[in-house]
Amino acid sequence: MAVAVVTTEPLHMSPPKKPLPAGRPREWYVSHNRRLKAMRLAIALLDTGVYQPSSADNARIRVAADRLAIHPPSDTTCRMVRALIRYGR
């Protein structure tokens, strides 16, 4: 007999964080963190049914960031999110 289990934990758990390598230029860390944020936002938008970059405007991306409890993304990060959605197809 199958039993359904109701859980309040999120379905997607992020992997444990590891420290970033030391000795890189500051720009590397900034771009690395920007790419990670863009990936998290693109995945969240895809999970909510946003499959076209044209429907992922800056406002919608920032609402997704608010739902994920992360800082609002810059215009550059929003552009990266749309690029990830576009090239992930």
C-alpha cells in the first residue's frame, strides 16, 4: 500500500557550500558569484513556467529573487538570467 508523505521542506536543496579558492583577483569572485546567482534565478524561473527569455523581464526576475530571499539582481545579472534561459533550450 502506498502512503503519501507531506513535507514542509523545500524540494531543491542547495549543495553544501565550500570555500572559494584563495588568491584570485576580485573580479573573478564577483563574476563567479554573479553566475551562481543567475543560475539560481534561472532555475527558479524555469520551475515556475517561464521558458521564454522575452517573458523574463527584470521585474519578474527580481520578484523571483525576493521569493528566494536573495538580494535583488542587477541589470547585468538579469541579462545573464535571460541568456541562461535562452541557451538552455
